[in-house]
Amino acid sequence: MEILKKATELPMAEVELTSQQTRLWEQSRAKFMMAAPAFCHILYTMMNPKYPDKHAVFSKDVPIAGTDGLYMYLNPDTWFQYTLGERAFIMAHEVLHCIWNHPIIFHMYRSREVVKFSDGTELPYEEVVMQHAADYIINATIVESQFDGFSIPSPEKGGLIRPDITSQDTLLDAYRKVYKTMPKSAGGKGKDGNGSFDVHLKPGTGSGQSAMVAQQARNEQEWKIAVSAAIALAKAQGNLPGALERVLTDILDPKVSWQDYVMGWCKRRVGAGSYDFRRADRRLLSRPKPIFAPQRSGYGVNNVVVAIDTSGSIDDKTIQMFFAEMKGVLEDVKPENLYVLWCDAEVHRVDQIDDMGDLIGAKKKGAPGGGGTSFIPVFDCVRDKLGITPDCLIYLTDGYGTFGPAPSYPVLWGTITKNAYPWGDVIEIPQAAS
């Protein structure tokens, strides 16, 4: 399906249903309500705000079905050609795209142009690969849930399914699998040679907003409340399949990559620099597809400290992976001063970084270590030798050492173990892949 090759942005003109189509739509809604009350609750409370009585937008601008993360679009000329069970399946498919916030997630990866994995590896972003990866997970979730009367369309009709992708796969798990098997000349077709029955629209298509505004407008807390209510409703009716319960519960307690967590933590704690709209960001202008964006100006914060445990438990590959990601985070946060401290039972070296490119250079110099571990010297050094109160401190360690009292500034422990920490925020960082 050619439409999958890029972010889809369509006019979405609404059309009226014929009397026969109206009967089929009422039949579809009744089936959907009886078989999948959890999905029905989300459809009726969180989606299609301009059409609260219709619960879907009928438009011939989508081939069969689609969503922008908020609105469900159905083409009456093609969608009604599916059986009742298939129509209900497609409706559930679009609702799950919205619950998982896929259009906005796609937009995020699209802007980055790469897909980073928790082990430090990365792959180029391919629109068709990401969209198919999401479809495979969603279809597997619905199939495993075994909703009464639901039937997945055949592969020829867009029902993408793969035995190696299940409801327990993350989006990135599926992306890696699809990327390895999908021919680069697939032209929007999956491993089985067929395209999906739906399109993934640019965020804000239905509301007329930009993708950025649509992203900011989505209230994740409201969605979590709605998901929690959907779980309770389906349980009360005795109609919450195990696969769906696991998926919805994971949404209430999301598992995010450590890279995204660190980026979000830094921005929440220290913010970012300002922008100069008189100058263009040269990094974005130099891309294969140039983007004009204002250049960063000024500093986001004064002082940021990064501490590295050199006791020997953290290997070079993990430090390299950590520093590569920290380089991007700190370029975005833009501190006036960045200090890197190398410490086991004592601080062996302090590097003051004047340019973000120096971060990797500091790692390459190495540092003595291998002794016991105490975290206290780092905080003493920050107070007594550097004489600063940092905006934040990020400590890469295994967590086995002596803790002192908590400082007055935010601390994030980037841990390679599941050890307990008496204070500060904690994010588990996996060991780098060999």
C-alpha cells in the first residue's frame, strides 16, 4: 500500500451513510459493545470528540480504516464489505492504536530518523517497518484475546499476522524483527506480500492541529484513568481476556527505555535553553531532507555533574553506550558547565567538559579504579572542590557501595543492577550488547 511510505496527512472529508450502511454500522457497534466492553469504553469516552454520537468518522479519504491517535476513520465503500466479525476486529485494531498512542510515537521516531534500543544499538527509521510492527502486535493481541465473534481478516484483506510477534512483544521488539525480514523494496507490503487494512495518520489530522500541538494536547493521565475504568468495566462483566488485561495493565505502568527516561528526567528537572529564530539549526539543515528550525541560544542550566563508578563492575562497552546517550541528552539540556567525576572509593579525576564532543574523549582517557566503592566522595568533591550546587547529578554505578546523606539537588542513579537505593531516582541501564 503506497500510502504507508510516508507520514499520512489527508483532508478527511466526512460523508453521510446510506440507510443500509447505517443499519450495518449499528450492527457493528452492537457487536463491538457486547464482545469488547473495554475497547468500547475507550471508543465512547476518549475518541472522536467532535462526533460523540457517531463514535467514528466516515470518510472516503482512507482506503479502508485509519486513525490519527484520536479519531477513528472508516471508508463506508470498503469497510462495510468486510464481515461483521472482521469489522469489529478492525474497530478494536484502531482503538488499540489510540490507547498505545502510536501516531505520536511514530512522529517522535520519524523526527529522530533512528530507532534506538536499550542495548545501545540503533536502526534507521523506516515508516513502513514501524507501522507494520505496530499492526502485528495489535493483531496478535486481539487474536490472543479471542473476543466472541471477532475474526481477523485474511492476509489478502490486510490482516497482518506473524507467529514470531505476540502481544508480549514491545513495539521496538517487533520493529527489530520486521526490519530484518522486510525487503527494502517492499513498497508498503509485509513479509507475506500484503499491506495492512489501515493507515496511520499524522497526529492532529482530525483536530486540524500540528503534530506538536496534538502531542501536547494529549493528556496521558486522562487516558490512564480511562484505561483503568475500562479494565474495571470489563472485569465487572466477566469479559476481560488475559492477553488484553496484561496489555492494558502495562499501559498503566509503562516500561520506557532508559534513554527516554533519562531525557525526560533531565528536562523535567532542569529544562532546556532558549531559541534564536533569527538563525537556523545547521544540524537540521544538513540532513538529507533539510528542516528549518531555530538555533539554540543561551544555556538551559548552570551545572550538571556526571559521575562514573570505576570499581570495575561496569565494562567499557556499557560506559561507551551510556556516554553516547548522555552526549545527546546534554546537548539538548545545554548546561553552562559539565563535570565528569571518576570514582571508586575516592575521586580519581575530574573532567570539565567545554564541548559536548569532549564527553567521549573523557571516556577514552580512562581512569584509575578497581577498588572498593563509596559514593560519598563524589558529593564531597562537588561541595568542597568544585564549590557548586549542581542542577542535577547523574551517577552510573552498580549500586554496591556506601551511601551518605541525600544532597539538596536531584540525583539520578543509572544502575546496571536491581540493587536498592536509599534516595534519589533510579533507572536500570542494561549492559551493552557484545
